[in-house]
Amino acid sequence: QVLLVESGGGLVQAGGSLRLSCAQSGRPFTYYDMGWYRQAPGKERELVAGISRNGEFTYYLTSVKGRFTISRDNAVNTVDLQMNNLLPEDTGVYFCAATWARIIDPQPAAAIPYWGQGTQVTVSS
């Protein structure tokens, strides 16, 4: 079983920054590509950023390119999402995800086997 625990959400004004972190345990971290999904109220959960198991490849939702950066540290089993220049439309619950599939080929949420509990990000205008 894979356990994912997120931290770092909160309330921030537009233009501000937040850093999300996800700690993984239970299985070798390098078995999985990792991603951050976002679910806004009334919308489907969507992949915001993903990183391959060796960190070589990344994926970003078009609307966050240049503002968000995903990174992972395979020595300590963590994946982080640095979010800069936040916009009100970035508001939502952010979920850490682990998958055996290629994260750079975005998977629908239903295909993801492991999820964190989610952390709320609220950006005020």
C-alpha cells in the first residue's frame, strides 16, 4: 500500500506563492511517476503538474506553465509543487497522486491508483 501525505496549502492573495509538499511511503518511491491534481468546486479533478520517476520529464497544465514548478527528491521520497504568481482560478483542493503510468501522458483521475488526502489552496483576488 502506498501512503501519500500532503502539506502546505492555505490562503494567499493573488500574486502570492505557496509550496505544496507530498511525502510518500509504503513502496519504493521510484516505482511511480508523481503528479499534482487540482479539483475546483463543481469541476473535475485535473492534472496540474507531473514528474517522471527519475525526474527527467515533466508535464504542466497550460494555464500554470511558467508559474508552477514540480520537483521530486528520490532520496527522501517527496514531491513538491512550487506555485508562484497565484491566480484566483488556481483555487481548489490539490491532491498528490502516484501512478505506474507515464504522467506526461495525462491520465484521467479515475485511472490513478494512489491519492493523498488533499490540501486546500485558496487564492483571493
